[in-house]
Amino acid sequence: MAGASAKRSQDLCSAGLFWALVYGVASMAITLFNKAVLTEYEFQFPQVLTVCQGAFTIVAMFLLRAAGVITFGDLNWKVARQVAPLSLVFIFYVVVSLAALGRVNVPMFTALRRTTLLFVMALEYFSSGTVPSRWTMAAAGVMMVGAMIAAAKDLTYDPVSYGFVFLTNLGTALYTVNIASVKREHKLDIFTMLWYNNLMTMPALAILAWWSGEMEAVMNFPHMADTGFLTVFFFSATLAFFLNYSTYQSTSLNSPTTQSVIGQLKNFVAFVLSLVLFSDYKFHVVNFGGLLIGFAGGVWYSVMQMQPSPKKAPALPGKAGATAVRDVTASGEDGDNTDDENRGADATEHSMSEGDDHVLGHSHLATDGNTETSARPRLLDSGASSRASSTA
């Protein structure tokens, strides 16, 4: 019995390591492939690219469900109408992020995307009164200062391009803050939510791509018969789904510590590779120093993510039961959400704030129940309190 248990633990450890590596590679690769498509080949049609990514995701999900690999619920029009606004936010930030990535070099894109945390903190403060700990705010401040220093000497600075990045951050924050309540209300699992997001938005996005002239322009794209372009485009279109799937597997099997470490490693490797592969980054010592400061802030924030969190944040006066969006007790007191089920939530949300724009911000990722429970980290972690209590 002990031998079988040890072998099972070893198998789970090996599977966790495998999916952590797959997640890291997929997350890094999709940024680099998207960048190559949009910049090196000058494919300035983000709506068409998103349609292709969504179409592949729908087909892949059908095939994997038929093979019994994944499960997801059938389309319910009542739920679809209620989830539609959130799905539109999701597709908005994906399209805008692709447009931003095509206009901003990868090091600056990553540095600016880290400021998503500030958008999330602001939205949670105004929506539920949640205040993060001083250490979390300090880490966010370091990331912000790093981005500002880097931007001050960004030799490729373009205010419109920066505007696209900050719109992406806003869309990401809106999705991340609201996904928890939507999934809890409708009891949607990770793949069902992914299914709704793509199925509901693809028709509207295809019509928009046609109306804006992108579809017609693609037909005349000069690299359409280029093998190199088609290869890069294929990986760009297919990696979005594999990133979501590998994120689910990795956050289900691994601890938040492992997920955070992998996230920082892939960010660093992507940063280095982007300097070698793409020519749109212009070196300046102040800019580079700002990027390193932002990276250090990201590492610090990851450390904060690993810290235990308190049971509950106080509710706002006049809002019965209103608490932090991610405020779920470690013992599973909030409905049927156990600590194992919540393990992947914040690692996934953290991935979004780090620039993984195709990762869904699921707040209740289901696990297979075989992972070891651990203290649940939160985006707004130890020391969280309500606006009322901070002014009392």
C-alpha cells in the first residue's frame, strides 16, 4: 500500500513538472509567435488573428470532448445572455492586446502589462472596498516605477501604442475582477467558460473584421503564400488554446510557488529571446534599468502571492456580505469551493497580469482532488481590509 502511494505521488510530481514546463513554454511561445506575426511579417490584422485563434479553440474543444479528454456543458441561451457582457470584455482585451503587441517591443510590453495589478487593485477598491496589504502595494509600486523609468527612455515610445497597452490592462482587470461572481452564480467550469467566450464572440468578431476591411486586406496580404509566415501564423493561432489547457493542468497539479517560479522564469527567457529575435527594441541604459526594476517588482509580487491569507475581509457598511472578490476561506467555507479548487485561481489571474493575454482569469479552477492542499494566495493578500475599516 505504501509503495503504491509513493508511486502515485511520484507520478503526480512528474505530471506536475511536465505541465509546468508545457505552460511555461506555451506562455512564452505565444508571445513570441504573436510578435513575429504582427511585427516581423507586418500582419496588422489582430481581429482576423483572434478569429483564427477562437476557431481553432472551438474545433479543438469539440474533438477533445469527443475523445473524453475534457468535458464542458452544452450551450444554455439563458446563461449565454447573462455571460455575454463578460465574454465581450474578454475578446476586447485579447484583440487590443494583439494590437498593442504589434506596436510595442516585447520588453516594454511586458513591463507595461505588469501594471495591470494597479488596475485590478483600483477596481476591487471601488467595487468591494478591498484594500491590499502594504507589501502588495509596495510590490505594485515597484513595478509601476520600473515601467515609468523604462518608458522615460523608451526610444520607440509612441503614446497611441501605450494607450493600447493600458486599454488591455483595463480589460484584463475588468475580466479578472468579475469572473469569480459570474462563474459562481452559474456554476461554470473552466472549459465551459472558455467555450462560451469563444462561441459567443466569434460571430461578432468575424463580422467586425469583415466590416473594418481586415478580411479583404488579408486576401491581398503579400506573405500569404510564404511558408515561413504560414508556419508562424499556425503556431500563433493554435497556441492560445494550448496555453489555456496547460495553465489548467499546471495550476491543478502544482503549488502556487511552482506556478509563480515558472511564470517568472518564462518572463525572463521571453525577455532575453525578444532582445535577440526582434529588432524593434532600442537599448538605452536607463530604459534597461527600468525594465530590471519592473522585473524585480514582479518577482517580489510573486513572493507576496505565496504568503498565507486571512480568513475574511470585513464587509462594507450597507453592503451585506460584500467582501473581496477573491475572498474565499482556506477551509472552503464559501459554498463548495475547496482550497484545492482555488489553488489555480490566483496563479492564473497572476498570469494575466504578467501578460498572458489568452489565459482566462478563472477564479474556481477545478482540480482532480489529488493535489496537496496549501495556503491559498490572493491577488490582494495578507492585510486586506475594507475601505470602511481603514478609515474607522
